Amino acid sequence: MIARVDCVNNTKVLITVLDKNYLEAGMIIEINGGKRRTLSQNALYWLLLDFASKELGYSAEELHDIFKAKFLSREINAMGQNITIVKSTATLSKQDFGEYFDKINTTLIELGVNVAPFWSHYEKFLKGGRDEKE
């Protein structure tokens, strides 16, 4: 976390900067007001990673780290060194997590993983475990 919103009223917002090393003159700061990703989103994410792990030969935890590095990282220069900052999925808004999830699903397809069985099973689960013919 870089900053915390402490007080909001109709005309003023008080933001406490927790790490000034990330701030530079002229920087535009984006503030997302969206709620954090849901537990349901997170559960589905881990189910997909577990499914993909069987196809790709990595553990779900390894895939989690790989995808975070691929989609949620950025390079900064700090103390004269290039450092990679990797964002936690727990800090993503619902929308951002959905976009992250979609990127992973697309990447899995591009890697040749047949995700259709995963989504078919998920849709069956949403229908209460009933087959379409019932």
C-alpha cells in the first residue's frame, strides 16, 4: 500500500502517503473506489489455477506467482537498482481482478490448455449440479 484515504467529504479528500519513495513530481495518481475482489472470485481463480496446474506441470502456487509476475508487476528504479514490484491479487478491485482473471484464461488458451472442461464443470455447478438434459 502506498497511501491510505483517511477522510472524505463533499469537497476534500485527505490522503496519507505511506511510502513517499513511489511519488514523483508530476505523477498522476489513480484512485480506485471499487471494492476489493470477492472471496468467490478468489476461489474460482484458485480452482482455475489448480485445473491448469495439471495441464502445465506447475503447482497452482507456482502459476499464481508466474501470472502475478506477468500481469501485475512493474519495474522501478530504487536506490540505484532496477527492482520488480509485484502487486498482490488481494489488493485488486473486483473489476481489476476480473480483467486479471480474463488475461489468465486467455493465456491458458494460448498455451494450448483446453479450459472448456473447466468452464463446463463450473456452469454445471452454477446450475446446482444438474445436467442440461434434466
